[in-house]
Amino acid sequence: MHMDMKWIAINTTSSLQFIRAVTAEKLFKGLILLRGCDTLRCSSHRTRTISPHKMMDLRILLFFVTVPWIFCDTARTNKVVPRHKGILKILDDEESISESRVVMEAKKPKKKVIFSPDYDSPADKDDEIPGADDKDDKELPTCLMCVCLIGSVYCEDVSPDMTTVPPLPKETAYFYARFNKITKITNKDFADIATLRRIDLSGNLISEIEDGAFSKLDQLEELTLAENKLVKLPMLPAKLVSLNVNHNLLKTKGVKANIFKKLSKLAYLYLGDNGLEAVPPLPESLSVVHLHNNNITSLTDDSFCKRNNTHYIRYNMQEVRLDGNPITLAQHPNSFICLRALPIGHYK
């Protein structure tokens, strides 16, 4: 049998499809011969006799075509090629072979593919390092709930409600946790954060601060505790420059006698809108002090000046507020004689 066929190394299914496409007419003639016909009538009514040699070739060809055809299911249906688990690719016969030509692709070396499952298997869980998740849970939540920048943590008006001080990165220098539901500050909240320079906890529900909560923060310069429910002040760090405790529930008995006197760098002190009955002892370094809207009823010559030193002038003091207190300033002229300016505000 003289056929211009090229032998190609492809899988059995593709070979069968190739042979079927190329030899369709001759297979048809072979079927007629196998049924006992030795002649084939043409459209011109002429008779051609098929030689025994050619008939034998056709029978051999049909044997090699039909036997694999019967046992190969995929030759009669679409070609199914497994990609990987759970995904199949369907190739129609028309896509894999054409009437005019056969396109072959050389086999490419398989690449190593690592599949990432959508769920964790029990075997994967057994391989996990114990305690690894616990460590992440302790370090990540603060920066998930808050905004963490280099050296700064912003936890303002966090939802769901933040009721305690969250764990902070050890390099935190500026911490803002305004307008939350924090109720208490403990000694452990800032114990390991020696780099803190500013803390702003205004607008919370803080009613208690343990005495050593801030005392070990050697770098702390600004502390804002405004708009809380404090009735007592804790010990304060020595390098504090600014303290704001406006709008709390402080009374004179809740403020230790020399709590401010020892702060040699304190320049800004805001004690307005509380319940203080007297002016606490103030350090020489103060530049601004606000005591408005308290319950101060009297002043002494030592409140701002020095009774025994008439030449004393308080050069650092720039601003004093006493408005909103039940006091008449005219009755205490010697209390302001050392100041460079009289207290500001509206007085009766």
C-alpha cells in the first residue's frame, strides 16, 4: 500500500485520529471488500477489480485501526487531559486535528509546581511550630487595630471598643489612644517601653492609674490625660515638660503636695475644669499654668511668689488662668506681685 504517511511519535489516541482523517476513503472501500464484494462500482458505471495484494493490505490496515478503536474509549469521545487535582481540560477532535495538516508539539520538561491548598490539612497543623501563633497574636493586634508608623502608634476611636492599653512595639516613642474606653492604667502597660516621649490618652474613661505606671519612663516629656475620670494623680517622670489633666475629677486631696515641685523641667501645666480647692506648689520652671473652673476659694502670698522675698520675680511664668473660681483677685494683691503679667480670663 503506497501511502505518503509520516510516522510521528504521539500517543495512541492521536495516532488513531490521524489515520482516520487521512485514510477515510480507503477505509470505506475496505469495508465493502470485507463484506464479500470484490468490485467497486464507480460513478461512471465502470468496474474496477481490487487485486488480492491490495485487499490484504487493506485488511491489515483495518485490523490495526479497528482493534485499538474498540478498546480505546477516548478515541470515540472528546479527549480528556488531567491538569491537576480538581481541574480537567476538554479538547475536541476538531481542535486536535485538522483535515489538511497535523500540528504536533514537542514534549516540554515538566516544571515543579507547588500547590497552595485553600485549607489547612491536619498534617499541616501537626507540622506547625508550637507557640508560633501565640507570638503573632501578641505582636500583631495593636497594628491591626491601630495605625503603626515608625516610632508612632495611633489608636484613636478604635472599634470594637478598646478598654485597656494594647501591647506596643518596643521602639514606640509617640502613643495616641484618644477617644476610647480605657478605664485603668497599670504598671505593666508601659513597663517595657523606655523610648516613650509622648502619651495622649485624652477622651477615655480612666479613673485609676497605678502609682508607678509612668515613673520609670525616663524619656517621657508630654503626658495628656484630659477628659477622663481621674480623682488622683500618680507619680510623674522627672523629665516631664507638659502635663494636661483638664476635665477630670481631681481634688486637692488627690494631688500630692510636692508632686509638681520636684519636676524641674515642667513648663506647661493644665489643671482646668477639676475640683481643686487650692493652688498646689508649683515648680520654678513653669511657663503656663491653667487653674480655671475649679473650686479655689483663697490664695496665699506663696501661691506664685515668695512671702519673704519682695525682690523675687518669676521670669519664666508667662500665663496664669484662674477664671471660673469663686475668688476675688483684688483681695490678694501680694499673690501676683512677682509675676510679669496678671492672670488672664474673665473675673467678677
